[in-house]
Amino acid sequence: MNVIETHGLTKRYRRKLAVDNLDMTVAAGDIYGFVGKNGSGKSTTMKMVAGLARPTAGEVVLFGDPEHGGATPQGFSRIGALIESPGVLASLTARDNLVAKALALGMTHAGQVADDLLGLVGLDPRDHRRVKAYSLGMKQRLGLALALVGSPDLLLLDEPFNGLDPEATRAMRLALVRLNHEHGVTIMISSHVLDQLDRVAKRFGVIADGRLTAEFTDEELHERCGSSVRVRLAAPERGLALLEQALPQATFRAEPDGALVVTGAALDKVSAACFSAGIEVRELAQQERDIEEYFVELMGGMDGEKDGDAR
């Protein structure tokens, strides 16, 4: 079952087309990494999924309910969301924030719920400071705890690693994996911290200028960014013809400096083929494609534009 489906999802803010005819699927049990540069439409998409923004056109279908789509209180009640900045009561403690939300949802044992969730995200239930004294990272963790009140089936997290130091980032990452593995929570995460996203996501969607440019699994990502062999030959044209004959399963790409990049064949196979064909080799090296570079390519390059309504 797909927990999220969008069909032709579109959002326009005055003259700005923030999300443009977006078709996306998030399956039950996914940790879905939603990647795009600032202004690409990530936050706007997540707001529409959460029911916080109304689509200009298209629809969101939640939890496999095509009859009612996502526009039902029952569907939205199964979602926990941390989008843009955490909605917290700054004059209360973290525990009191959680107790207030648990009571508003009619939950019994609100104090125990608050204590458990604070422990899960790495905050101290005995900390009596008001939230206005918290760092950005602590507010992010509290925002995650608030999103988890009510045991949602779907968690929407917009840049959850912002403001976290390495230790807190690791704790957040482990908490998300535990929620997914042990409690079956489907999670959609937008993040610029690609190395952290790569450690947790099972599937990825890449958005550029409001359009989904690619969707792929973690396995497909690593296949695309897997090892290749760079070889520079004394006689490139003749050498390429001989290598194509010797390594029919491999693919070849010419670099601007005349070197060849070979994928689908290990370094020792390329070396042996060159030796057997009597090809003079001037350079031979194994290389890995950078995952961040691959994402940047799909996003259409990076720039310095700021987030706003079109996020």
C-alpha cells in the first residue's frame, strides 16, 4: 500500500508556481528522502500532504484511500509533522508542551507519554527550563517529540537535522530508524544533509523547480554511484575499439582529457583486457562517483536562493 500518492499536485502562490504537476509515491514502511535545493517546492509539498496548505490543482491520496483522497480528518489525524520551524509554546517547559498536546488529543497518562518521548529524542524530562532558553537543536528535537504525540502512522520531517551537533544528529538518526523498524512508522524527510539522509533513506525523490525529476531506491542510488575505472591510453581510439570488443558488458564514456571511464567492469578486468590486447596504458585508477554530486546534478545545480513560500 502507498501511504502517500500525489496526482498532478500543483500549488501556485500569485505568480510563483511552487509545485508543478507533481506525481509522487511513498510506500508503507518507507523512509523516503525528499531532496531539492532551496525554493524547489519541498516544504510546500509537505504542507499539502499534511493538510496545512490547499492545492491549486491535483490531489493527495493518503493511506490508500482513493475515494476520499487525503482531505479527511481521519487521514490527517494519522500524520505527525515537523515542517519548517517547530510549533512550541516558548513560555512552557518541553515536558509541559508535550503534556499539553497529549491532553488536547485526549490521551491518558499524558505525563508518561511526555517522559517517554523526551527520552526518545534525547531531552531530559527533568529539565525545568522554558523552551525559549533552548538552542535550535534542542527545539528541533522537541519538535520531533511533538510530532510523535499520538503515535502517528506517517511522519513528515522538514530539515530535521538543522541545528544539531554530530552527536545529536546521530541520536536523531537512530531514533528515526528505530521508529521505522520497531513501530512501522512511514517517514518522509526533506534534508540538505545528504550524507545523513543516505544513511537512513530507503527511497528517494528529487524535486527541481516544483517538478519531481527522479524517484529511486537506495540500492539503485548506489548502483548509479558505484565504482568505475578511469583509464588513459596511448592510442585512445584504437584502445577503445579493442576494449569494447574485450568487455562487451561494460559501458564507456570519454572524458574531456581523453581518458575513458569504464563502468560494469572491475579494475583487474580492464587491466587484463589492456594487457591481452597489447594496449599501452598511461593511467589506470578506480573511482567512486560522489553521491552529493549525483543529487546536485538531478537538482539542476545548487545556488544561493533563499527559502520562502516556494520551499
